[in-house]
Amino acid sequence: MRTPPISPDAPWLAPLAGYSDLPFRILCRRMGAAAACTEMVSAKGLLYGGGGTERILATHPEDEPLVVQLFGSEPETFGPVMDDLLARGFRWFDLNSGCPVRKVLKSGSGAALLQRPETLLAVAKVMVRAAGPGAVGVKIRLGFQLGEEVFLDLARRLEDLGVGWITLHPRYARQMFSGQAHWDRLAALVAAVRLPVIASGDLFSAEDAVRCVEQTGVAGLMFARGALHDPSIFARYLALRRGEPLAPADGAFLAGIVGEHIRLTREFDGSLRSFRKIRSLIPRYARGLRNVRALRTQLLCCLTWEALEETAAGIEHLEPADGPQPGEDAAFPLTDPYVPE
């Protein structure tokens, strides 16, 4: 079986719709991510040339190993899509069966597949047949409705199909991201299958991730919202695993991360769309420092890459806040309305 690197010391970047583009993936790799997933991409969009799908698949030699996450609900769509992606050099794939957002559910995709396990299995079978045993993972949740768990039986059947790994976000689809992730279900899944189990959900800090691995015995983990607010979470997690001291997350440290993200965005995209996007993301990184809202206002006034870099460099001089700043939670929430872990 040929799988991407999966181990407790090989953290992944999760597929983050709207966020895990090429510049952000490379930033996270330089921070210690051992593998990264694309934003989820529609199989039907790839087949019929939907807008935005090619941008999602943009990659670079430094962007390896890369897992392409697909979503869709029609098995017959996936055959030609997989053939095309393989011909273009992509090697690893993931089926999104966990996305709970309404737009995706309406198409019968994402977590809606948990209500139609035979369709989910049929799609996975097509993907495995095309890519080969071990080259395809499946992202699932506990079940669709609260209390209706399907994940154990589903995982066993996916294992029989030749799937290479299972990623579990241990919430129900109806929960979205409310409440706490049920990490005990991760341990139950580890005991139920021979496949590597990758943990997702509530890994907001490096300490969370270390605790999750120790409590559940998972083979690996992927950071989603934790990486979105602190791309250095990979390095911090690995340092904790090795018993090494952590670098202080002060203004100088964060300014370095922000500067790198701006440079990567300009180098690998450089479009007006990417400029506006990175401009809106920067305040997230400065969360926990004083005067973040003022910084956000200054950034929104930047109209050139040079002005953006100069303004963002000012993060170096911001001091840690004693507590949450007024309005900070509303402006830069840790639990975003939708980040598809």
C-alpha cells in the first residue's frame, strides 16, 4: 500500500475551503506540515470545467505530498475525473464525506453520504480502483443525526475496499462544529480497524494535539482551525513531541509568519483576489496581541503589495494582550462559521 506519510510525528494540513490554497500549504509545510490537502473540489466541476476548480489544483514541486480532496455524490462522475487527475500527476486522494455545510449537503455530497452508505462506498470503490489500494482516504463523521453512529461499520467496509486511511472528525454532521469533539470515538475506531486513523476536530493548539494522540492512539492528525489561526502549530506540536522549548508567539515571531505568507501569496498567485484574501487573513495571526482591530483597519486601507508588507511588519511592535481585546472574538472567531475539518 502506498500512502502519504502517516504517523504521530507527521502532522497534516486539513482541507480548508477558501483557505488551504497553494501559498498557505507551502507556508504550513515550511512550518512542519508533513502532508497537505487541497481545498475540497467538486468532481462534477472538474468533469464539466466548473469555475475555480483549476485554481484549487494549482501546485508546485515544494507542495508534496499533496492529497486532492474530492466531493460529489455520483459514482459515474468519479471515474473520468480520477483518470484525468492521475494523468496530470496527482497520486493521493481523499473523499469528503464529512462536510456539513448546507450547500454541499443539498447536492447529496459531503456528510449527506453518511445517510447513503452504499453510494459512499460506490464512490470510494471507483476512486480506489483508479488510484490503487492505499492511495485513497475517506473523511467521515460519527454519523449524520445526533446519536446515529455509522462510522465503525462504514470504516470496516471501506477497509475491505482497499482504502488507505480514515480521517474522523468525531462529531455528528448535525452538530456542525458545536459542542466538543468526542475523542473517545477516535479510540474506538483505532481499535476497530487496521487502517491508519487520522484525527480531526478541536485541535486548536499544539497541546491539544499531543493530548489527542496520547488519549486515542491515532496514527496521525490534521490541523484545520488551529493552523488557520497559527500556521506555526505544526512546529509547536513537533517541538512538544520532542520535548523541546517553544518559541514565544510574540509580535516579532508572528510578523515573520505574516511576512512569509504575503511573499508566498504574491509569488504563487499575485492576483487582486489573492491580495484581498491575504489582507483579510492577517489579523487572525495577530490575535492575542494589543490593538489588533486598529491593525485590521490599517490593513484594509492598503492598496498595494508593498503597502501591505510594510503595514503587516508593524505586528512586530505589538505587545501581548492581557486578555481578549474588545470585539476580538466577534471579528476573528476561533470557531469560524464554516471551516470543513
